[in-house]
Amino acid sequence: MNPTPTLERLRFNMIEQQIRPWDVLDLEILDLLAAIRREDYVPPAHRALAFFDMELPLGDGSVPGQVMLSPKVEARMLQDLHVQKHESVLEIGTGSGFMAALLAHRAAQVLSLEIDPALAARAAETLRQNGVANVEVRNADGAVPLPSGPSFDVIVLSGSVARIPQNLLGSLKVGGRLAAIVGEEPMMRAHFVTRSSESKWDTIQPWDTVAPRLLNFPEPSRFSF
């Protein structure tokens, strides 16, 4: 009979069989994924699935789309954002807090907004228990416009939207980057927007994926004939 895989073996397999094949090759990112205990951020009911290539449900099921994104999507977004140690980060959609923990180890400070108060409280406590001190989890609606002016080096939307929120682009500093999964099922693309000057933003769309919607962001009008 085969022995039950250890957590470290499952973590190793996640990195080598899911994340590397998705072109996540930055050794610092891979080392971080090996060090951060993903299982600590997974709801107890789903902890056995912590290292599987799938989204994991969060909350009590009353709000649709509350999930922990798959490991490869979180890893690829983190790699492609090139977060630096001096930078400030805004995350929309704290969820479990795992992406905030990854960002925190790459950045100076992370502000993470979560619309569900129970999820926000749980994520804040999990981050505290894991010694992540440079993340502020705030119970807030990320779709509500922020105070005007460039405030962040990096903005991450941990979920999908129909289109890039224009107000968030104005919250980027020059040189800042925004990552979002944009589009409609069954085809969405990761968008990375860089503010190259006060009035210019450059966008690349390097890979496809699908993710649940973030709440309250505008949806396109649907016409019936």
C-alpha cells in the first residue's frame, strides 16, 4: 500500500506539476510558494484539497463566486506583476488571504479589500497567525471609487471583471501595474496594465484563464430582440 503523501510532497508536486508548467519560472516566486503554508489559508472543510489545481469555495455559500483562486493563477499573476520590496499594493478581493500573504512577502505594504465581513475577519486573523504584519485587511467594497490621486504601485483584482475599472487606473502611480482577469465566460484573459506616464497606460494580455466575478463591478448591457 502506498503511504499517504506528506504536505511537503503535495506542495512540491503542486509547484512542479501545476505551477512550473504554467510558465512560472521565477525562482524567488517558486521559493515563496514552497515557504508559505497554503493549507493554513484554506477553509478546514477543504484543507485536503489545498494543493489541487482547482478553485476552493470560501464563505458559507450564500454569496456566489467566493473562492480561493487556483494555485497556478495566483502564482502567474504574482510573477507577471514583478512586485518590488519598496512598493505599495492594493488587492481587491481578499478571500482567504493567501494572495495577500504572497504579495506581502514581495512588497512593502498591502491593503486588501474584502466585501464580505466574515471573510475579511477570517483572513485578517489567518494572516496574523502566520506572522504577516504588513497587510491591512479592510471590510470594504472594492467597486466603490477610491479617493482620487495615484496611491499604489501595484493593484491586483483577485477575481474577474467585465472590463478594467477606469477609476482604479487613476490610482496607479507612474510605473505602476494593475492585474485583472477580464472578459466573459468561457473566455477571459489576464490583463496587465502599466501606467507609463501621467496620461498613458499600456496593456498586455499574455494568457487565458477563467475566474468568478468580483461583486458590484459593472457588467455590459445585454440587449434582447
